[in-house]
Amino acid sequence: MTNTLRLLALMLLLPLAAMADTMVWRGPTQSLTIGLTQDDIAHVEMPEPITNVTLENQDYVDVLVVEGYNNRAFRMRSLLPKMATRMFLTGASGNTYILILTTDVPYRAFLQVVNGLEIDNVARKISNKFGPHDLVRGMATNTDMPGVQRETYVVPNWFKGGGLTFDLSEVWQSPKLTGIVVNVRNDTPAANEVNLPAVTLPRTDEWGTLRYAAMENLRMAPAGRPGDRGVLFLVFMR
């Protein structure tokens, strides 16, 4: 299996892994806080082989390099009932990891640190291959997509037109596409449907050009009746 496939598999499993004591490292300016105890040993695995370790206070923590893990795994135990110290690790790639070891946060027996920068990079490569139909499918099914940033962006009465009110609810961003989720309601006493050429969409220049539109419940019932609302999905391409 190639490194890219391994990272993709990890990325897809990350929500589940996060429940299984996983920490995501996102750069040398970020420190990771790890809870220790005097009563048990914590097993910590790093995302790459570690070539150098500096422990700020050696009298606070007992650290053992675990054999068979290519210098990636450490077992740690606090030597004091209450303490906090830092551990600096240099990876084979040159990355620096700063761990704050403390008894002030809950102890976890097994902890795996993953490289979020590599995961993000793979996600961006994947998202570059998404087309408008892929993004609409994700928005319609409310399914997270690798490399696509979702932002709740509630703007009631975003705009009106054709007897309809459009409420902006969410924005999805990939490197090439912007997806917009819009809640639509019929304001008229007659059945109605969205006619995009008849309305002017407010947008920002960074969204690009509207390439695709789809709607759930295209033909809406009269106002105040069941089915008088729908959801519009718009995709812009930069």
C-alpha cells in the first residue's frame, strides 16, 4: 500500500479513530497535552520515527522507548502525584513535536498522534477531483467530504424573488468549488417553483460562476400548507 493510500485510509477512519484516543498534530507551533498518572503506564505512538528526545524535567516522568516500533512508540508514567512538564521530540522528517505531560488532564492508556498536515494535503488532492455533481450529492445527503470545508452561514431572508424567500444556511468550500445550501419557502397562496433566471442571486466574486443547481421539492405547495418549502443546492466554480 502506498503512503498516499495509507493516509487516505487514516483520513477516512479519523472520526472513528478520534474516539479511540487519537490526537491530531497540525504543526510545530501546536503543543499536545497528554494526561499521565502514577498508577499506570501510558502508551504513546508518534506519526514517524523519533531521532531526538528532550525532557524538560526528568524527575517528573519516567519514559521508555518501546522496542519494535522503529522509535515511534513511548511508554510514560508520572513520578509525582501532581506535575506538568514538556517533552520535545524531533522526527526523522525534521518535524518538532511538543508534548505537555501533566496529571491535570484525564489519563489515557493508549494514545496515537497522527500528522494532520499530511491528512489535509491528501484531502486537498482528493477534493480537486470533485465535480459539481459530487458536491451536490454531498450537500443533499449531508455527508462530509475530504478537503471540503463546511461553514454554517445562516442568513435569513438572504434574498427574495418570484414569490419565494431564500434563506442561506450553509457554505461548502473546496479548492475549485463553492456549494451553497439554501432553504426556500413559498410566500404565495398558489403552488410555486424556483425559476433561477428570474431571480438575482447575491454572491461574492470569490465564489466564481454558477455551474449547477438542484432542488429538493422543486414544486412547492401554497404558503402555509405542507410541502411549501424546499432546499436549493447551488454550485459555483472558480
